[in-house]
Amino acid sequence: MHLENWLHDIIRKTLDHSPRRPVARPDVERYQSFKLRRALHYAYERSAFYRQQFQKAGLDPGDIQNREDLNRLPLTDPLQIAENPYRFLCLSRAEIARIHTFVTSGTTGPQKKIFWTRGDLDRITGFMAAGIGTVAHREDVVQILLPDGRPHSQADLLYQGVRKLGAAPVLASLSLSAREQFRLIEQWRSTVLFGYAGRVFRISKELQDTHDLRNAGIKVLFLAAEYLPDPRRREMEAMWNCRVHTHYGLTEMGLGVAVECDARNGYHFNEADLLLEIVDPQTGKPVTEGQEGELVFTTLNREAMPLIRYRTHDISRLITEPCACGAHSLLKFDSVKKRLELIVKLEGGDEVYPVFFDDRLSEIPGLIDYQLSVTRHEGKDRLDFRIETAPGCTDRIPEIRQKLLSTPLIANNMAAGRMAEPLIEMVGWGALRTADRAKKLIVDRREELAPICGRG
């Protein structure tokens, strides 16, 4: 596997590993322990925030020798970056090549600032080259449908990564229509499309009746930013006659974090630059291997702004079974469906989150997207759905209602008298299109309606 070979080359150079002896999992862990000790000393000496964290815990950097020792240090929360990002800085501002200010995709939380040096950016594009190399080769043309704003935008960094791989990148502005995107495919003979899953799906649906997508020459759709249900993956593969792979990214960790391999049932990640823990989100303690918990990353090579035990708020689990792709030394985590701040608790204790109904609703032909609100009706919780469909598919309400009412969460809560029947509103093509975010949100309107519904 391309990503595994890339990691092995880095380990051999770092640890003076004999090129004749294969790299195994213990070598990866030895490399990460070596890098971790250096990263902790660096952060302690240069970062005001982490020096204080060590002092609060009564620790010196030398007290942490490996992954197992790490949980002696407190976790770093995203809010701490938002409150005072400059306390994390390890260098002067003159040495910073890029300040990235953002709100996490799919959330409405406070802005965060992340700082990168040129060395940090070089490592980011290095992993992007390795990641895109899992689906592309030197002869490929990669069309990039991401927000731009060069230099060092998300699109620009991937552009540089594709060039490092030796393939040809094509920047496709998000302002282009579906037809204009297809003209670029024809003009440049693009073979890989990289973009947000929802946006690429919309483009595909707009073009499928008027353009010959199956013979356009696209070999891979490489999709980012959101969970992709299996029915939608199969639909897109059928439309384009190609394979669909997905990517997991996190701005704080350098945008590119993890990619699907050929097995396409989880993510191998950047173990050259990141150490992963999975912890109980309530206690911060490591979970049993294979158990679901919160992804927590520690950067191993960051110059401007190292992050130690950084809480992603994303919920996943380590996949312990050997990967069908043949990678023997890489860890792998499952697809991310939950994010802590996007989980809404219902009256009976059940949870809903933005992709909760994705697998079930994506089976419905013509469904483009949906939006979910939690409201109150006659003293009970109610789920209100706005459903966007393609033209000619507005008669799907009976099928959608049946799908929703057969969902155990809805069926059980309605049977117990805790939930009203869902409200379904059909909206036209493009009504749920959004330009400012890539992920769904659940709108909890119960507090707004409290005086009306007798809550509180």
C-alpha cells in the first residue's frame, strides 16, 4: 500500500533502520515513542500553555516515555485554542508562514486559529501526496473541488501534494456550475475528482441525465468532509462507473489526516506525524481496544503549534481485525458518524446526530439531502424533516414516512408515548444547498418553543 510504504521510508530514515529488514508494527511504535519524547520536550520549553499543563500535572517531559504514559497529562480541548491560541505558539510570529482562522466544519462554535511554519506546510503536503497516492498515480489528473484563497488554502495545499506525487492537479473553482466542472473534466482529461461528498453528489445528480458520466474517464471519486452511506456510495459508483474512496480531515491536525484504502471500511492515518488515542469522552481514560470513544491526537513534528492530547470531539473506534488491503503495520479507525457537540439527546435518553438517518434515507431514489430539527408537539419530542429531492421525485412522502416510522428509535419512542409522529416537508431542488459548511447540523428548537409547549 502506498501510504504504508511512505511511512516505512520515513521510519527507516529517522531510526537508521536497515533497508533489508521489513518495517513491522513495533518499529512504528518505536518511531512514535522517539518522536513523542522530542515533541513533549519541545512543547514544554517553548509553549506557555503546555509548560503550565505539565506543571499542573506535576510532571516533567522526561516522565512521559511512551503512549501509555501520555494519559498522565490532561487533554487539550478545542475551546482552549479558541480562547487564547497565542499561548500555544512555540515560535515568533515572524516565523509563521500561515495563520488559518476557521470554525470547525458542521459546527457553530467559536473561531480557532492554527499556526503553521513552512516546515509544517511541507509535512502537510507530504502527507497529502501520500494520501492521494492511495488512489492516484503519476499519470493521473486530479481535479480539486475545494475552497481556495491561495497561497496555502486547502485547495492549494492539496494542489502541491498532487504535484509532489508527480500527478497533474487541476483547480476547479467552487463557483463553477456542474456543466462547467464537466467541461474541465473533458478539457484536462481528469481521472480523479476530489471534493466534499455532498457537493460532488449534487454535481453528479445535475449531470446524470444530460452527460455521459460513465464514459467521462473518471477512475476515482475521492470524497471528504462527511460520512458517506453505502447506498450513496454505490449510487455514485454506478453513475460514474468508478470507485469511490473517502477521506477524514481535521484542520488542527493539518487538514489531511486519514484515507480509505482499497478495503474501504475505515481509515489508515498519518502515523508519521500523529499519535492516536481513543478515550472515554467523559473520563478521558483510554477505552478498551475496539471500543467506541473519542479520537485524541498528539502531533509529533509540529513546529509552530504542537498539540498534545487534542480532543477532536469525533467518536470512532479502533478496528482490530487485519486489514484486507494487506497493510500489516498501520492502525485503522472506523468511519466517524458522531461529533460530541452535534449529538442531541431526546426526552427518553436516546441520542440523534446529523447522520443518524443517512443510511436509511439514502436508499430512497431521487433523495438529494435532508435537514433535521427537534421540536415539541403536544408535550412530546418531534423530529421535523425537510427533504430535498431531484425534479420529478416529489411523490416520495409515503416511502420516506415508512422508512422513518420503521426506525427503531422513532418506533420505540412513539410506542412509549415519548415522541410525536415525525413531520415531513418536501422542498425543491437546491433548497438545502449550503455554501458555508460541508456537514449537516441538527437544529434543536425545543428551548425556543418551551413557553408554547410548557417546557421549563
